[in-house]
Amino acid sequence: MNIWIWSDLHLEQQYVEFPLAAPAQADVILCAGDWTTADKLEDQMRSAIQRYNLPIIFVAGNHEYQCDLSFEASRHVMASIVEKSLHWNQRVHVLDNEFLLYQDIVFVGSTLWTDFLYQLSDLAELPWRVKEAESLIRDFTAIKMNDGENFSPSLMLQQHRIASHFIHETCQRFIDKRKVVISHHIPHEAASADVYQTSASNYLYASGASAFENLMHSSDAPHLWICGHTHQSTDIQIGKTRIISNPFGYRRFKSERENSFRWDYVVTL
């Protein structure tokens, strides 16, 4: 299977010129989040299927939730696209702590969020990170819950723990099959680009090494882990797992215009 990989188009903030055709060998589009906001996603996905005639496997990024819809409503809207795509030329698969068995490969998908443990040497600092986080990124003001409250650092951490349990359990369940994990957030601190290593907010982009390192070295390890959220390309091997990202990023920043993004990035399993 040939997987066409991209993420972080951020159509909610910028115009992106898509290629006229998919890479000739591509069998499926895999997008690791931040395509656009949830309320605009259906039109974008339908357009991509009409243009490329390929199925789409997708996990939501944090920016999918930064819209007028609540966190819960955004999830519902994205799930509804899956049902609507039954009547399209190709299917859309939105994986929200779900797996998909496709051509004998198990795709395990989750937004993931993070564990706040990136390069943390003293666990006593974790509560302070939870308090500090609200001032570091827009997620905690731009994402709303059904009750009108803001998405909070404690909720993010809770979502990470649910996702981590799901990923470990699913990889163990399918020990004898090839597995591809897709997450928006970065699963291991070593997969965070050098330019971000000293960023004060990087623990909200990448999990600590302890989150999945044992899994990546085990017999349950996924062959590939495809992520986004970083706006720099990644290709790193940890244990038995190759971690890849191919993010478009914000074109207004020179460093991200030169981040090695490729429209022809296809990985063969």
C-alpha cells in the first residue's frame, strides 16, 4: 500500500494551492490533522475526493476544534462526514480513538493531545505546567465545551490518557498485523524538531519519551507513526517504529515555507 501523507494545511488561516493530481502511486490520502476547522471540513474533503479519487484517513488536530462549534459538536460533525461519504466516490475515515482495518493494515487514529511530560525531570513540576499551559496556546480560549466553559489543560491531559490507553490496547490486540498509528500531536519528544526543543510551550506539542517508548520497542510496536502539529518535517526511527510528519505549515513564516514539505510524499508499506 502506498500512503500519501500530509498535515497542517491550516486552510482556516491561509490559501493553499493543491496539486492538480495525486502522486501516481498513491492508494490512500492520510492527513494527520489541522486541515481546517470542523465546520469547513466536509467541503474540503469532498473536493479532495473529487479531485484525486482516493479514500481519506484523517485524525483531527487541535485547530479542527477552534471554531464556533463546541468540542463535542465538532466531534459529531466530523463523525457525520464518515456517514455522508458512503455516497461519495471514495470513503472518508475519521479516526477519533478508533481503528480501521484497511487492506490488511490496521490504522490506529487519535488526536492524542500530550501528557505534559516533555523533557520533565521532576514530576513535582507537572501541576505547575497544568497551571501555566492556559497562557501558552490558543486551544484554551478558542475551544469551547458544550457547557460554555473553555477546553482546559486538565481536560487535555484527560484526553491524552484516554487516547494513550486506546493506542496501547489496540496495538496489543493486533500484534500479528502491520500497524500504522496516526496522531496529530507528536508521540515522542525525540520526534520534535531541533528548532522547537527549547520552546517553553513544547510540552503541549510533544509527549514525553515515557508515553510510548516501551510500545515502540515491543513486539506490539506499530511499523509507522504519522503525526502532525509540528510544522517541521520529521523522519525518525525509535525502536521498531518510524515516526514521520509532512506538515505544510504557515506560509507566512519563512522557516515554515522552507520546512521540506513535499506534495509528493508517499510512503510504501
